[in-house]
Amino acid sequence: MKLVRYGANMLATVVIGFALSRFIASLPYEFPPLPALIALVMRRLGVDTVNNADDIETVGLLAIIVLSLAAAALIVWVLNLAFHRWRLARRS
């Protein structure tokens, strides 16, 4: 039963994460936090943004996907916690 629950949690995380990343990627590039996030990630990775201008889109998309998956994992974790507490309250 645990294996099914873990599989469902992973599937929910991936589906929610990629749906969120597709939504964020469809926003216009002028969306203020997006260029700042891309520049921050490239600086942290040690990539020069001027010399590697072609990498900006790739790094930006990877940053969006990773952050979306992390946000989705947090959402799934909170939902699991709420469901567990609801089940315990219903038993008593």
C-alpha cells in the first residue's frame, strides 16, 4: 500500500510541477521576476550572461522546471498532511 501511495505522490508532483512550469513558461518574458531569476541562476552557476547569451533560455527553462517541481512537491506534501489529519480526526 505504501508503494501505491508513494507512486501516486510522485505522479501528482510531476503532473502539478510540469503544469505549473508550462504556465510560467507561457508568461511573457517581460514578467519582472523571470529575467531576474534567470540572471541569478546563471550567476550562481558561474555562467557569464554576456558571453553565453544562447544559454539564457535553456537555463531559464531548467530553473522554471526545478522550481515548479519543488513547489508541486510542497503542495503534495501539504495535501498529504491535511489528508492524514482529516483521517485521524474522522476516526475519533
